[in-house]
Amino acid sequence: MTKVVILCGGLGTRLREETEFRPKPMVEVGGRPILWHIMKSYAHYGFREFVICLGYRGNVIREYFLNYEAMSNDFTISLGNGRQKIEYHGAHDEQDFCVTLVNTGADTMTGGRVKRIESFVDDDLFMVTYGDGLANIDINALLAFHRAHGKMATVTAVRPVSRFGLLDLDERDLVKCFAEKPQVEGWINAGYFIFHRRFFDYLKSGDDCIMEQEPLSRAAADGQLVAYRHDGFFFAMDTYREYEALNKLWSSNQAPWKVWQ
């Protein structure tokens, strides 16, 4: 089974209001960690085996999964007689999930984190994404694209959205057009990678290996990196304003990334 590797070790310093005591992937959107939303998106397309790369406050993520059954179900607990028995009533929707939690270091960069989970990847292909970005990408279409081009790596590309409104002025400085947060030219890395396991050879074991620098630059120079263009929804939660925007979309039932029922 193709595994999904999720990078969850960063400090999230630009979202300090929420990340002072928990890692950014555990910041909640609609009462659930953004990590849960990402996993639900992959699971909708049949990918339910996850490898979580832990770093900053990784114990918070460990505790979340260790307590998941109890926090997601009603249950009866029997105490005493030297034995503890728990009977869960009902079932949550996260069935057949397999989650591997790996401590990849407090200060390790993205490439070093991926390198350190190599032993947990047992298929020719594996997926990698960040623990703070939501999208309505059709993962099966992405995988089919990757298999069709036959190269080592695929990166999902999206058009960036300007943080500022753009003004179109004429020669008299009259505003011809006002566009709030328009898309701008070019493409950016949205994560949602697919790699052949040969990519591990491009990664160094040290803490300072940044996947988005030398490894991916080398893959591109070798003609082994192809972009999958995604024109749909993508939103990375880097700031408190973006945290508020995602929660507003969820609370108004307008969350484009919610592809599951």
C-alpha cells in the first residue's frame, strides 16, 4: 500500500497564538486538528496508511492518537481486580487507519525528516505532504498522473494568491480595476508530492537537509521532477488570519477540501 508521509515537526512560529503549546498540525479547524482534515482527504481516496514525522511538541500528537478511541466513542470501563477492561460503544468513521508515529528530531529540516522514515516505506511509491495545507486535490488523479509520466517525483503546483489587493491604473491614475487577493502569475509548491523510493538516495541523513533545496533541485536538474497543476482549492495555514479564514469556511459549510461525507 502506498503510504502517506506527513511532515509535522516544524515550529509554526508565524502562528504563535496557537502553537505555543502544541504543534501546528494540531491546531484545530472546526474542532478537529488540521492533521485530521489532511488524513481524511487522503483516506477518501483509499489511502489510509500514514507515517507522521514528529518534531516540535511531538508528544501532543502521540497523545492524540493514543487517546483517539476513547475521545471519539462512548465507552464503558471496568476497574479493579488488577485488570482494566474498556468496551467501546459505536464506531467513529476513521476505520482501517494505520498510523505510524516517528520521532524525526526537534530541529530536523524536511529532507532529514523524510530520510529518517525510509525504513517505514515498503512500497515503490510514497506520498509526502505538509501538516498545514488543505486542498481539494483528487489524489487518485494525481497518482495516475505520476504513473503516466514515469519520472521519479511529482510535485503539486498551484497558482499563488496575492496577500494584497491589486490596482489597475490608467495614465491619469484612475483605478480601472480593483482585485482583492487575486491570483498572480507563476506557480508555487503546494506539497502533495509523490516519490519513487529512489528519491531517498537524493536525501542526506543530517538535520540540515532541506528537501525543497538541493534534493529537489537535483531531481529537477536530472529531469526527474514533474509538476501536477492544480487549479482548485489550496490553502496553507501559516498565520492567525489564515487560521480564522479556514475556521470560517468550515463553520459556514463552505469548506472546499471536505471531499468526504
